[in-house]
Amino acid sequence: MRNNLLKFNILSLCILASLSGFSQSTSEPYTYGSYGLINSDAFIYQQLMGGLGSTTRNKGSFSLVNPASLSAVKYSILKTGVNLNYVQQQQNNSQASHTKGNLEYFSLGMPLKKNMGFSVALNQFSNIDYLFNIYSSVDTNTTLDSFNGYGGINQLKLGYGIEVFKGFSVGVGATFLFGNLQDITVRRFTNNSAIFSTVQHSISYFNGAKWNGGVQYNRQIWGEKNLAIGLQGGMESNLKRSTDKLVYTANSVVGYPIDTVLNQKDLATTSKLPSWYGFALSLENENAWMIGAEYNSQLWSKVQDIKGLNSFYDQTQLSIGGYYQIKKQPQSDKLSARDRRVDYIKNIRYYAGYRSANLYTGIAGTPISERSVSLGVGLPFYTVYKINGIEYRMVSRVNVGVEYIMRGQNDNNLIEENILGIKFGLTLNDKWFNKRKYN
């Protein structure tokens, strides 16, 4: 174990030294040797509140973090979200920047019976994206080792929640994971073109399943104000891994293959995903304001890393946030055009949040942390429908906001990342499968 850790630290220091040129580093340098950055299960409007989602509970929304929230769903709810990030990286006096975008999730929640709901969602569990070079010497030759990794693991999430008795709900979720991560390592002899380059290309395919559960307790206090407590967690699970590995020599000038050194297919191994737990507390005056805090911890330190070096740390996250809107309900459509505009503005929802996290990845024995602040608005639009002559109005929202993330540090030859994220989310509420009365 000590030898493995020593090798990891030596390689980490080489990576740090190689990044001094920095123009050759792209995207997420801290994802080397890991499953990648773990993506949030929070919806866009929850991310704009710092990631606060465990205590979400209303007829027009739910949470992927805590499936107990599904017991309150009364509408058919379609959610999707995208983001665009502008990333600026700095190491010492060197800088680099790039942009990237991503479709974050696509989900559907539906009521089953009274006080019972179901959800299905597709989103990304993690992704890697790194590229760096290491210069070294072998005898009298100078070598350049290039490391390039990309790919991700996706997840299909199913959830079910039920209210056991008034104010107390439980939920259970199942997640199915699939995807692949690729790693390409190239060694070139920069001062001797007569020596062939060596290329190692490995691709690992992952699949597995994991379970999670949650509870919610809600109690009305101080008139219309609602106190909510959320508890959630998941068990350690296995992740099956099948790896194809190809090693070959190549012409150092043109780069075309010369000879195959190794070609292995379907090398089966099993990886682990950690157990996790979390809890949250919020106070809400429904459709007027909400404030809350949430803490989650993933026990990655008990899991062997993807390179077999056991270099992971427990990932923790603290979120604080909330929302506010001036009016609870829109007024009648019979208002004048000017009054309707004023009424609409008063029903816009304003989000704010703060998040502090320690990531499970690290480099050279140094854990990586990040902090973020977020602001956004929820723009409402309304659907009016009738059931048996009774008119109902549902509120859907377009959620738009920004998040500023500070990751890592510009000390000890490490990399500081400043990320400005633009987020766009859509929540559509509708009433499906209505039972109608016939005379």
C-alpha cells in the first residue's frame, strides 16, 4: 500500500510539473485516475439554491436526491435542464480558458394514487476530461508522455414515494449505471526519431446498479409556515467493469501503427461505489419564500480508486439557499394588460444559494475543494384546464440563472479553476389521465 501511495504521489508531482506549460491542459485536470467529477442530482432550480433539494415537497415538483418527495406529486411533471460553463484555469502565472456545455437531465414524475408518486430520470453520474504532458529522460533520450482521458458514466434513476401518515413520507430509488471511460497514453522520444513511439489505449465499460432511500417529515407551524426535515442515503454498491486494452508501436514522425504489442479484450473486474448519507432542514411559506440547509457525505475514502492506488477522500457538501416571490398566486386574467404585467412580475421567483464542497479526488496528497454562489429567477407560465366543469390553474416555470464556482487553489503548483456557469431549466406541469364523469 505504501508503495502504491508513493507511486501515486510521484506521478502526481510529475503531472503538476507538466502543467507548468498549461496551454496543453484542458477541461478537468483533477479527473485523472478517477471516475470523474460527480454531477449533481439536483434540478436546475435546486442548483440555483446551492443544491438544496432534499426537503422539496409540493404537488408540482420533486427531488431525485430524496424519493420521499414523490408522495406529494399531484401533476405530471416533465423536467429538463442544460448548462454552459466558461472555465478559466490558472497555475502560477499561466492561464488557459475554454467553454463546454451539457444536457444535465431529463426526468418525468407522476402521481400513482393519493399520496403516492413515481419518477424516472436520465442524467450523467460522472465525466472525465483531461490532457497533460510529462517530460522525462531515458538514458540520453528525452521522452514526452501524453495522457488523455475522456468519457462518462450515465445513470437511469427510478423513484417511488408514499406518505405513510400525515406529515411523514418514505421513498426508495433504484439507479442503473452504464457508460465508458477511455484513457490514451503516448510515449514519444522527442530527440530521436529513429525510436518508435508507444501508444496505450484502454477503454473501460461500466454497468451496475445501486439503491437509495429517504424520509421526509413535514409539520405546519406558525400559521402557514411549514417545517421540513429530510434524511437520505444509499448503500455501497458494485460496478462491473470490462476493459479492452491495446498497446502498439507507431512511427514517431507520421504516427501510423507499426506493430501490436498487446491486445486484450473483456478484462472483467469489479469496482466499488461508496455509501452515502445526508440530511436537510428547511422552513417554507409555500409559494412565497423558503430557506434551508443541506449536508451530504459520500464515503469515497473506503473505495479503491480506478488506478488501484487508494487515493480517494470522503466527498462532503454543505448547501444553503432558498427562494422568494412577492405574491403567492396570480390574480384573475380579467385584469388590464398593465395590471397583468405587474401581476406577472410579482409572481417571478428569485433564487439564491451558497455551496461548499470537498471533492473525492486529490493530487499529490492534497484534497481539492470548491465553493460556489448562485443566483437565478423562475419565470412562470400558466396552464388552465377543466375537469368536470371545475377550472384549475397550474404553474410551470422556466428557470434561468448563473453559478460562479471556485475550485482548487493557486498554491504549491496546483491549479485554480474559476467557472462561470449559465443554467437553463424547464419544469412543465400537466394533468394526464384525468377521470371524467359521464351522465
